[in-house]
Amino acid sequence: MNYSPTREAAQARLTTFVPRAGPDYARLRNYDRPPHDDVSGLSPYLRHRMITEDEVLESVFAHHSPAAAQKFIQEVYWRTYWKGWLEYRPSVWASYRQSLHQHLNHIQTQSGLRRAWEDACRGQTGIACFDQWAQELAQTGYLHNHARMWFASIWIFTLRLPWELGADFFMRHLLDGDPASNTLGWRWVGGLQTVGKTYLARPDNIAKYTDGRFQPAGLATFAAPLDGPPAPDRGPLPTSAPMPSGKIGMLITEDDMSPEWLIDRAQPTEIAIFDGTPHRSPLSVSNTVRTFVTGAITDLETRVGPIKRLQTSADIIEWATGFDHIVMPYAPVGGTADALTDTGLTLNQQLREYDARAWPFATAGFFKFKDKIPKLLAAYDEQLPLL
């Protein structure tokens, strides 16, 4: 897929896909066959909120009933569920990052591990499907969701590499690399997220859903759950701070690139952006990802006017001294939020209504969350077609 980093391109992709968001999507969504026209391709835009979940759902409901588009609606809410689950348990992200640093240290001292890790990242393992997916990801910044599951399973159970290194490989290369979806998805494959439940990549499943492009041999035939601590108890969810008065600076991050909703409310004196993309990983994030986000920032300027670009925590601290308050769209758990915390500043963070409605239901597994989707869809009652 070719992703132009503009809101116009996101809207065009949405318009093209929506007619297929009903039964066609449910029937074909699991097939990994380039150029991946069976799926929406909206994830890089949603990850950076160049378009929003509200916009996508409203567009779907202009063409389909909730029943007809059920599978696609659930996929939109999967990403929401993962984010809410991690907001309840931010220590899971902190634990992942700590373990990642340990494994990155190990590859400096263990030559066998380093060689196996490098071969996997370069797509030189000798497993044709895995190698193709690694190269596709590195070249395009995209990988079909089913391929991501197979890839993670092979990484963990066939190659026996630490899952944290695989999650980091995805974070460095995926245009839609999201701390919640990515981290928790890898944990799910490994049997850490839903305790005891793993995902095993099977040759027949790969052959079927790649239309016979791949028929791998030598894959692991058993997936024993990885060892790890149980999920921590839930903490409090974030809430919006009261909107302040005075001289306001607005800070935007790459996590929410449609900030007009908050600009209208806060009426800031100046707008700045902190691109936390480099904080996705301790290693270098791919040029493909960095170029996409930089282009998205340039596109944002065409809509909201001049934006001051801040590169470091020190830049944020210096810029903030010129204002009574700094208001910003909420920065969800992840590397960008970590970098903002490191500034020590008091930031007035505002939640979108979409997140405030949905995150409280992300208390347990997705199936319990899924039962709440009809209640969440009540917010769109006026848009639902009578089909």
C-alpha cells in the first residue's frame, strides 16, 4: 500500500473502502494478498488520528447497518479496547520497555542471539513467508493483520526469539505502530495477555489465506505459553482537566493530528508540536515512519496555520515558559507520554469524548468489551441507516 501522509488521502481511502465495509469485509478480511484491497488500509491514519474513529464509523453507518458492518466495527473497536486496557495498566508498557532494554543488552554480548535477531529483522531466516513479511514491512511500513499474527508466532515459537525484540521490530517499522495494540498483540500471541492462550501459526492456515503463495514447512507444532507475571490490577483511567484561562499554549503530538476540536475550545495563543516518533524504540525508527509523520505535520500546518516544532524535552520546557497553561490532546500510554512526563511540566490534557465513552469498558477481555459495543453505538443513533 502507498500511504500519502495527508488528511485528504485518508478521507479518499475511507471513501473508497466504505462500500466494502459490510459483508465483503467480513468474508475477505483475513486474506493476505497484496495490494491488500480486502481491508481498509486506514490504520496509519487512525493511529495518528489524521482521521478519527468517529469519522470512520459515521461514514460506515451512511452505507451499512451495524449488523452488516459488524466485523469492521469490531476491528475499529479492537484498537480502542487495547488502548483502554493499557490505560488501566500502564505498568505493562513500562515492564515491556524494561525487558526490551535487557534483551537489547543481551544481543550485544550473545553472538548467537544477535545473529538470529539480525536474520529475522532482515528477512534472512530461510522461512519464505516470514522473510517476505519482514522485507515487506521494512520496505512499505505495512503488514496485513493476519500476517502480523503469523509473523509474531513464528518469531516466538519457531525462531524462539524474545517477543519484546519482535514487538520492537514492529514499532520501528509499522506506520501504524501503536504502543497498546502492538505490545498487547504480541503478548496475546505469546500467551501472556490471555493467560494460557497462545496463537500458533499453522502451514495450512497460511497457505489458505495467502491463496497458496506460501506453503511453509518446519514451523513449530506446539506453542507453550510464555512465562510472565499476571496482569496488574487496574488503576484509575485518565480524565480531562478543567479548561484553564489565561495565556494558553497548545501542544500537539503525533498521537492526535486532528486537533481542531480542541483548538476551538482552548483558543491558544500559539500551537506547537512535539513529534515523539523517535521515542517508539531505543533503536532508530525507520525512515519510512519518520517521513510519514513529518509529512503529516506539514499537512496539519496547511489546516491550522503555523506550528512551532519542538524536538526535545528541553525545547518543550523552554517553550512552555511563555504561557500560563499548556493544553493538549491526551497523550496515551507510550513513548511520547513517557517523554512528556520526563519534562516535569504540568500539562492540561483533554480526552476526546470517544475515548472517555469507550475506555471504561476495557476492564477485562475483548469479548466482554464487545458486548458493550451496541451501547457505544448509541452515540451514532442519528446516523444509523434503517436497513
